[in-house]
Amino acid sequence: MQAGGKIEPHESPAQALARELEEELGISIAPDAPEYLGEFTAQAANETGHTVSAACFYLRADFNVSPTREIDEAVWVAPDGAGLPLAPLTRDHLLPIARQRLASTAS
């Protein structure tokens, strides 16, 4: 699952992302730093019969992350996602974008 959460009434999706990254991983970013990818919908990972709709962003950076509150663990995921049980949003939408981005920067 991705870091993130619900957007507060006074926030834009990018502002919510910046707040959630700070709260969950101790990362400080400017709200205009990530690139908006779009809104994606997928089966919820831990709620059978429910879907999740998420405003998703791309941010390529070298961060030291440390789980703070709300999450127990943070792991870096390879673009192929091999060996990890992944949420459908990550597996079906976000990792394909990451693979495409990495392939285009390698050329």
C-alpha cells in the first residue's frame, strides 16, 4: 500500500500528499514537487467488496524513510514487485508506471 490518506476539506490532493508523507514517513516535500499522474480506482487491499479511488503522484527522489505514526513498516519495492503481496492499486496501476518511467530514463 502507498503512503497516503484522506484529503482534508481545506487541502488539494498535492497538499494532502505532502502532509501524509510527513506524518507517515517523516519526509518533507513541497506540494508542487510531485507530478500528478491522475486518479486511479482499484479493489481495496484489505476490504473485500470495496474499491479505493486515489489521486496518484510520481516523485523520484532519494529519501531516508522512517515509519512514524499510523504505519508499522516501510519497504522499498522493486519495479517488478517480485515476492511481495501488493495492493491492486500498486500492482495494477502504479508499478507499471514506475517500470515505464525507469525504462525511459535508462534509454
